[in-house]
Amino acid sequence: MGKRWCYSGTMDDAREQIEELSHALLEAMNPLRILLAGPYAFEADEAQDFASEVLEADVFILVIAREETPPEGFARAQKLQKEFGKEFPLQMLVGNPEQIVSRRETNTKWLEMVLEEGEVLYEAADYEDWMISTDEEEG
């Protein structure tokens, strides 16, 4: 039996909440990138594949933080996850580039799916610079 999504509001209500969370994360952390995954970002089949890889959640957010993000920024993100998690089942992974690359190297299928196919909610102007430096380190 597949996962069952738990949010009882409308799609528009959920998208509004997701946008609010995205803006709050942007203010709290000034991240490089914020990505959305789950049924609000993927087609039905992809959402089901993703759901089989992660804990049950309606919304999955990946935040790629800047290296210089202070601990207070990560603490604020954790508070936001709890606050918005009251509205709908929410899972959030927050990490700096080094942490995300390390996690990606463990062959985590769901993380690869989010990085490659997740909906971009926010992307900093210097995100491409980070991608180029990350590719150079791997190669």
C-alpha cells in the first residue's frame, strides 16, 4: 500500500504555506537554494517514488545553506520546520554545500531526485558559482 498524503487543505492553501515557509527561510538564512519535493512538486508517479524513499510527509524542503551561515540560522530553520509542520506533515533537510555533497555521495536516491528534479523555490544569484566549485572538487 502506498503512502497517503495527510494535508486536508486545498492545493492553493498548501502552496501558500510553502511560499510563506520559503520566504521565512530566506529571511532566516539567506541560503543558496531552496528546493521543494513531494506531491506539490512532482507528478503523481514521481511523488510516489519519492514517498517510498522518505518518511511520510506531504512536503519535503531541501535548503542548501551558505558556508558562513551562523548556528542561529540553522536553529531558526529548525523552529520554522516545527511551526510549519503543524500545518502539514513536513520534512526538511538543511545543510551547507559540504554537507549536501557528502550526503549525496552516500548514494541517497531521494536526495539525488530532489537535487535534479525538485522545484526551485529560491536560488541565489551566486548559486551557479557554488555548483562550479563543487564540480571541480569532485572531478
